[in-house]
Amino acid sequence: MKKLTLSVLTFICIACGDESVPKPNALLRLDYPSPEYKTTNTPLPFSFDKNVIADPITSIKMTKDSSSYGLDVNYPSLKGTIYLTYKKVDGNLLSLIKDAQNLTQKHTIKADEIAEQKFINNEHKVFGMFYEVGGNAASQSQFYVTDSINHFLNGSLYFYAKPNYDSLYPAAVYLKNDIKHIMETIEWKEN
């Protein structure tokens, strides 16, 4: 009888617990600092404003044939880098533009969409295109700018992580705004 009473009391105590309620969906909240920009002068024939949370530019890489130069704008806290490549225009502007467009189009395999925005700054003679790549593509933003005569610069944003658009989206938006600011503040130096 004691065993039966103990079993019934145990069952009553367990059965009378709080009813579980499902938790509401939550969204990840990431806070990034407000951007603060400073002009970055490079030994290359252009300057631009760079966000201070990015590492200082310490090296410029030259290709083996000396036809292009590379700069990396690293954002360690966001685990991303904007890779910039500068080339001198030498009667090959259409080829350079086509190469930049083809680089973006290679992401169509994984991209959900590619939105393009023209960029024109007549005052500083900077003309180009900005591409926003949606989906699980390797690069979420790409661009190119030129003065149409002497200078050509293209850039791509890459993260040091497997592309997962939902997880990378907040950082991609933050860096997309930095890329647009780079485009808006590029000034070509005299030859």
C-alpha cells in the first residue's frame, strides 16, 4: 500500500508541473560602431576615405607582369576584407569593364539576385557600377570605378566564412555602405 500511495503522489506532483510554452522567434542583434572615416593616401594614383575600424593598409601587392596592384582593406572584427585591384587604362577600358562584369556574373550560380547601381561623380571624374549580390554567393558586394582615361579600380567583398547569407547579412550591409563610401570619396591623383 505504501508503494501505491508513493507512486500516486509522485505521479500527481509530476503531472501538476507548469505547462511548457514555446519561445517566440528571436532575431540576432548585432551592433556595429557608427562609421568614422579618414582619408587613406596610397602610393597608387588615388586616395579614398576608409573606415577607422578597418586595419591600416600596410602593403600593396603587384602582379608579376606589373600591370595591376592590389590593396586589402581588412575588417578583422567583421571577419571580412574588401579586395581592391588597380589597373592603368591603356586603351583597354572596355576589356577591363568586361572582366569586372564577368567576375560578378560568376556568382550567379549561388546568387539569388544581382542588383546593379550606376555610380557617377562628375566633379571628381569617377564613374562606375556597384553590384549587390544576394544569396549564398562567395562575395556579397562588388564594384568598379574609372575616370575612363587613365585609371580603373575594382573591388570585391569577401568574408572568412562559409557563405550563409542569413548570418552574414548584417556585416554585409555594414560593409556595403563602406564600399559605397569608398566609391564616393575616390579622388584620382595627377599623372
